[in-house]
Amino acid sequence: MLSTIATVLAGLIGAGVIVMGARAFWAPQAAVGFGIPDTPTEDRSFQAWLSVKGVRDIASGLFILIVLVGGTTQLLGWFMLAAGFIPIGDALIVLRSNGPKAAAYGIHGATAVVMLAIGALLLIA
């Protein structure tokens, strides 16, 4: 039962990351919510960098879904633990950029905790 819940949560994380990546293309102004102050969402150069981030987010979400479908519970657990370092890095970037602590801890930190918890649950289940 525990592994089923963790697997479903991993799938939701994967789908959510895909949606976040896609938003870089249809709603670049949503990047302001990432937490970096003075984000120039109308600047074409920034939009190009945001497109790179979007493609990588989509690929990251697909990786989770691929491991979920084709791998073992153990492999998915290890993958989720490794992927949990991405939101930790995002939180550090926001903090280093003097962004709001609420975004760093409340969005990125919370995401990291959830991903690490899912990974741990999958490994012990």
C-alpha cells in the first residue's frame, strides 16, 4: 500500500514537472513565481534561457514517468532521491539571488522534502 501511494505521488511529481516546463513556452511570465527578483520576463534573451529550462523540466518529468513505468520500485526510489537535489539547487539559487525566502523554502524546499520523502518511501516499501 505504501509503495502504491509513493508511486502515485512520484507520477504526480513527474506530471507536474512536465507542466512547469511547458509553461515556460505558453506563459513565460510565470517564471516570476520561481523566486528570482526582477525577472525580465519580456526580454527575448531571458525567454531563450527560460526555454532551455522548460525543455529540461519536460525531460526531467518524462524521466520520472519512464522509470515509473519501466523500472522497479527501488530504481524509482533512488531516482527520486537523486532528483530531489534539483529543487534544493533551485532554493539555493533563489536565496543567492536575494529572492524571497518564502519561495526558496515554501516552494523549492517543500518540493525537495516531498521528493526525498517519496524516494525514501519507495526504498523502504
